[in-house]
Amino acid sequence: MSPEDTTSQPASADSVDIRDLSLHTGETVRLRGWVRKHRSSGKILFVILRDGTGEVQVVFAKDEVDGPSWETAEALAHEASIQVDGVVREDARAPSGYEITGRRVGLIGPSPEFPIQPKEHGTDFLLQNRHLWLRSPSQAAIMRVRDEVVRAIRDFFHERGYVLVDTPILTGAIGESAGTLFETEYFDLGTAYLAQTGQLYLEAAAAVLGKVYCFGPTFRAEKSKTRRHLAEFWMVEPEVAWLDSDGNMDLQEEFITFIVSRVLENRRADLAVLERKIENLEAVRPPFDRISYTEAVEFLQAGGSEIEWGSDLGAEDETKIAEGRAVPVFIYDYPKRAKAFYMKENPEDPRTVKCNDLIAPEGYGEIIGGSQREDDYDLLLARIREEELPEDAYDWYLDLRRYGTFPHSGFGLGLERTVAWICGLDHLREAIAFPRLMTRLKP
Ligand code: 4AD
Ligand code: MG
């Protein structure tokens, strides 16, 4: 493209972002965006314009704009898209610090009767209109916090020398549990499953690179309609050679602290939109308490629970254990039969495995599941048989114990559970732009 050729420039080249208004004080600028609010008081019209980078009030005075602009401005509707030319003025009272004196306005896209109005809508309605609900300030704030969390995750591992290894989504072996698999036909090779985890593949990569992680969508056909479950969710999973279960918990503690402090550093305005209690996040500092599964069961029993040693902890149990704690809490060494086949048998108590869950405060439950992996060929094979898993699907996984086996550990952090906790959301469905729920595949 020659420098003279301006026709193929993107439309936005001649407009400025609202976040950059401070660079243009006193100038006439062009803005493009959507009408968030508008009201009139006779000869003056106020429009709150948002463009994704910020929000600013544009004021149109009838005797300062041309006739067609005034007519357009008067007819503006919630969520219409517009182009505005106006003068940037500093205004200490304005939330953005600036206000625009509108000179001209052009309608780009009308918005007749935007379905979502500033009133109570039921959740069902909002989910049906998720594509439009996303435009609300709170949903935008959540998406920005999520973006921050994702970048913090990548930075954390990158800064510590981990290599990102992408693991497959179509898999031939069950990663976690047979009960929650999405299946699809795979050419002439029978059934493929959508990945529940990238872990098994990552263990192979850890034998090459030492410290690795994967980060992508994972799938669970959970037939439960709880606020903690999605059918498709994002999980980040590190896998570390020569790390034991205690070291694995140290790593998780450092990781969570890093993520929370990054959000506090960069996303306070968004947390304020969400009315998040900042003190609760500021309290998240190491050390996190570590209690064994056995201690957890004794604690629950002492509180009147009927739970028996051996069964997995439920959401209610987790909430009880986390109650009154300002920081997340580790529960470690669960009974073997409550956990996945790949976890390392505890040499000190073979009824248990070297693993941990990390329970977030404020009732958010398990955000991490992690473990040291069984590195003994015979013990792993015995577990695969015990769980009646198809042995031939795991021959390659057993090879990792056949050729240069090594102690290693890792964990998986659920991104949406983490975002929901950090944002203080009631339900996981708001922690991802387009949630996949048991009862919803649209939009
Ligand atoms: O505890 P999980 O099942 O662990 C694993 O998948 C291991 N392979 C991880 C590893 O060691 N590499 O899942 C890990 C986390 C949970 O703690 C939770 O945060 C999240 O993934 N998670 C879900 N999030 C949303 N919806 C669901 N249905 C989830 N199931 C698990
Ligand atoms: Mg788990």
C-alpha cells in the first residue's frame, strides 16, 4: 500500500480511543462506539458512549450542532452504534476525567428496542441473550479480569522456565473418569473422547523438557447442574519432573498468590465494577493451611457430618472446611478409591495417594486438583487393571514408566472457577463468554 492510498485504511484510523482522550485535550476528535445511555433535558442531550477502551459522556447542545445531527442525537437508542465528532474537554467531575462537546453525530447502526434494559431480567433470558448481555459493564469487567488471569498464568510459567506444550483435544484414552466423557466417532478407529485433561500427554513432555504446562479447553459431560460445573472449561496444567507432592503444593501456593496479586495490580477498576470485596483478595498470601484428608474427615465428623473415611469430599464439605479461612486451604492425601488411577500410592499409608485439592475461600470450593504421579510400572499397571481401564489404550503411558521413569508431579487449575472466585461471581457461567452448560448450546 502506498502512503497516499488512504482508501484501504481501516475505518478506525481516523478516530481515537476513549482511553487516549487525555492526549487530545482541546482538540476536535472523532469517536466511534455504542450508546450506553442517553437522556435529554430539552435543548441538551447527554450520551454515554463506550468503545471498549472506556466510556465518556458526549453533550450535544441544540444550538451548537447542525440540524441533522440534532435529529440523529434525539433519536438515539440504547446500544446504537454511532460516530461522533466533538471537542475534548477536561472535566474533573466526569468519571473518565473528560467530556466531549458534541459537534456532529452520525448513526452507524440503529438499535431498535435492545432486548436487555436496565432492569431485572431472569437468568434464563440473560443466557438466551448472552451475545448481547456481554455488553453490560459487569460482563465486560469479568472478561477483562479473565484476560488478566490468563496473562498472569502464562507469565508465571514463562518467567520460571516452563515450556508450553499443547496437548490434543481428541484423545484415545480416558484421562480422568469414565463417567463424564464426550464421545465422537473417529474415522475407522472407533471412539475418540474430548480431552478431560492434557495431563497424560504432558507427562511424556515433562520427560523431555523437565518443566512444562498446557493450557486449553477441556471437556466433561457432567450431568450435574451446579454452579461449579461447565461442560467445557479451560484448565492450565503444569507438570514438573523431580517434584514431589509437598513441592507441588508450594508451587500452587506461589501460583495462586501471583495470579491474585496481578489482578489486584492491574484490574482494580473492574473489581470495583463487580463490587468485589478487595480486602478478601488482599488477604491471599502464603502460607496456605495444609490439612490431610483424614484430618478433614475428623473435622467434618466432629461438626456432625455423616461422612465416612474413604468417600470423596462433596461441595458442602469443602465449604465447611474453608469456612472462616481468609486464604485457600490444601487438603492432601485422599483415599485411593476416591481419586484417579494415575496418582502415586502413599508409601506411608497405601490406602491413600499423594495428591491434593486446593479449596478457595468464600464457598468457591475446589479450584485446583493436583498429585504426584505413580512412577512405578507395576503399581500403575495394577491401578489401570483395578479401574478396569482398557490396558491397550495406556500402553504408551506405561512406556513412560518403562523407559527412564522419574518422580513427577503436577496439577490442574480450573480457569472459570478461579475467575468466579476472584470476581466474586455466583455461578461459573459468567466466568466464560459463551458457557457450555448441560441445558444450553446456544448462543
Ligand atoms: O481435579 P481435576 O479433575 O484434575 C485433573 O483433571 C488433573 N488431570 C489435573 C492435573 O493434575 N494435571 O480438575 C482440575 C480442576 C478442578 O480443580 C476444577 O478447578 C476444574 O479443573 N474443573 C472444572 N471446572 C469447571 N467445570 C467442570 N466440570 C470442572 N471439572 C474440573
Ligand atoms: Mg478434582
